Amino acid sequence: MAQLRREAARGGGEHIDALAELLGRDNAPALGPWMQKHYNRLFAPQQSTAAFVQNLQSARS
């Protein structure tokens, strides 16, 4: 999770690419910049992985 946070802050990376594949996103290269833009909404301090997934799904809606 820590690596995903760092990559989201940078706007891309291997873990975000893998996440995009798992999510089945058609426009995988756009996920990193999108996560960077929504970083504060996606990553609350001391949150669990389950909370991150819920935040990700909520933000994508």
C-alpha cells in the first residue's frame, strides 16, 4: 500500500499500472494522473486497504 501511495503522489508507476489492469480500465495510462488528482480523497491517514478500495470505487462513480 505504501508503494501505491508513493506512485499515486507521483502520478504513475508499476503498481498503478497493475491496479489499472485489475480494474479492467480501458484507458490505463490515465489512472496515475487521476489518482494524483484525487490523492487526498483516495488516501486518508492510517486507512486500511479495504477503505482505499471503497474510496477508489466511490471516487470513480
